[in-house]
Amino acid sequence: MSRPPFALANWKMAMTIEEGLAFLRTFLPLVEPWVGRMTIVLCPPATALAPMARALPPETVALGAQDCSAEADPAHTGQLSASLLADAGARWVLLGHWEVRRQQGDDDARVNRKLHRALEAGLRPILLVGEARDEAEEAPSALARSMARLLEGCTAEQVATMAFVYEPEWTIGVAEPAPVAHVAAGADFLRNWLAARYGEAVAQAVPIIYGGSVTPEHAQALLAVPSVDGLGAGRKGRDPHAFARIVESVARQRLAGGEGPPTTSA
């Protein structure tokens, strides 16, 4: 498997600039054995992107934005364009999160517009895909419809730069992640859909991770799914020790040999 393991933290509307910098001071030494061998992305509030980017050593952890505007025209008060986020230090951008969909009324067509703005700005999209609460009984067909709309107009070369997060709506903000069998079915479906649409080489190169109430305690069972290349965390992603444990779980499960000292001696 050529794709690198992937660990993602979405801080949502938490963490001040100083808290973000303090997180880095604690977190980076904990994950040092895995840096350069896997993809680790932190998505802080936009206010912290630039100062955290300045504090990060080159080629260590990457920063991502939590969303971007669907517009390129600068005449949009209060919005953040993909180019502004890239200028602030973001290298990735989350798109399609359920909370943004609920609060801003985003549908797949609007997320697709954001996707193209991100690609134009040189950001790598992290596309969140999952069935809505009322689609749980028809997950495969719902996922197929959503993927077709989200990736409309994208080339295979563009899709190969992305990462995908399988995150059903009903797993947001709950105590337990989705059952492992459900995660396996969803991740397998996404990879098979990508292979059918964009070719096996693209499907095998693209990371697919699971997000939705991830904790260190659930990591090992979720990572037992062959199609899952890593994990995304929300609340636990703001705790440097907890997220380091998740990173370590991903690394040990997915890297050949999984060697390296424990990261959790706090």
C-alpha cells in the first residue's frame, strides 16, 4: 500500500493562538518518531493559522483550514477565501463537514464549488463524506450520489491530491464511533467508487480515514479495517497527549514494522 498513514485533528471553534502554540510545544516531541513517515494535519481556527505556521519546523506537521469560501471574488465580507487561507499557512482544507452543512446550509453543489476554489489556490482538499441521518438505510446509494456531486468537474490528477474522511452524520458529537463493520462498509464503498470512476491507481493512492467521535481507546479497532488509512479527531484532537496516542496507533498499525518509542509517557 503506497499511501501514507493519515492523522487529522479538527479543533473547531476552540484553542486560542497561545493554546495552539502550547499544543505544538507538547505535541511535536511526542510524535517525532513518526514525522516524515505519515501525514499529520492540524486544523486550528483560522486566527491561529499564521502564528502556528511560523512556529512549525519545516516538513513536520501540516496545517489545514476548517472550511473556505465558495467565492473567489474578494467582495464577500466575513468570508475567508482559499487563497487567503493558503497565504496564512494552510496546506489542506476540510470541506463538507456536517456542522458546516447544518449551520451554513451547504449542499453538495456548494461544497463542490469550494473544492474547485481550494484546488485553484493550491490547497489539498480533505473531503468529508457520509450518509445523512435520514439516509442510514440507503448508505451505498446515498454515498454514490454524494460523491458524484462533490467531485463533479474534477480530474483524476486532482482527486489524487485529496484525502477523504468517512463520517456519517449521526457520529458527530456522540460518545461512540460508528460500529467497525459500518466503517468498513463505508470506507470500502468509497475506495471502490473511486476506482470505478477514476481508476485503480488513484483509488489506491488516496487516503481514506474515519472521523466521528474518535478516541484513543477506539483507535485500534477502527484501524483494523484495511481500507481505513487513519483517523480524524475532534475533541481528542485538542489534547496533545490524546492526539499523540491516536497518531501512534495509526503509525504502529499502518507503518511497516511500526517501530518507535511510545509517545504517551506524559
